[in-house]
Amino acid sequence: MPWAHGCTIRCCSRSSASARPLADQPRQLPPPSAEESAEAAPPATDPGIAAGGIEIHWAEGQPPLISTNGDPALDGKPVVLALRPEKLTIARERPDRANTLEGKVIDIGYLGNVSTYHVEIAGGTMVKAQMVNATRIARRHITWEDRVWVGFTATAGVVLEE
């Protein structure tokens, strides 16, 4: 399935007699029924994981990864965390947040306005992180063989059943 980038579709069906600008029409969802409320997922037990989130233990001795796009029904099952390279950050200093992994820059692909960093993390796993080239390549602060930190937000990835 191809990824859609920056696409918003608005659909409105109404007669010309009732035509009001969309901004003037009040929008509100109806309250949930008693059955829907009873079926609602219980709140997450770990305060670091939002409702609907999942904690992924991916390598021995490494901190777990947190994704809010994980189905709680996958708890205890082998999963894959899919991340797009532009959703990963890369830095020489460790950021103070969850989902940060230490690694080593193995290769860099300069693609004009974007550089793609191939980073080896724990266990030999390779990840790609992209960064916009806001300065000249001669002023690049991350280069080959550097120790770096890659990170991502809890909403950046998609958890898939393995």
C-alpha cells in the first residue's frame, strides 16, 4: 500500500438551501452508548505508556521501546516496529526522553537536501535516520564511525504482528 503524503479529503453533501460554510457548522460526536463505554479499553497501567500503547522488549539489556500505535492484543506476541527514516532523529548527545538508542554511523547517503544515516544499534540491527541538510556538507556535525543516539516519538512507528 503506498503512503499518502499531505492529503486531506473533505466531503460534504447538502442541499443548496442549507448551505453554510463548513466553519460555521457545529461539529460534535454523540456521547458513547452504555455498551460502548463498557467495551472501552481499560487505562494503561504504566504511566509512561498511553492508553492503546505497547511496550516492546527488543534486545537483551536494552531499554524497552514504547509505541502508542500498538494493539494491546499483541501483548506477549512477537512484533515488528515499523519506522520511516524521516521519523527518526539523530544526535551526538543523548536526548532526555524515551525511545533513544545508542549506535554507530556505518554509512551516510547524501541526497541533496537530505542525508540518510545508516546506524548500527545493539545486536547489529541497522536503522536509517534522515536529516535535512540545512548547512553545507563541510559543516556536517555527524560523520562516519561517530557514536550517535537515534530516537523517535511514541507515535512515530506502527506495531505489526510478526
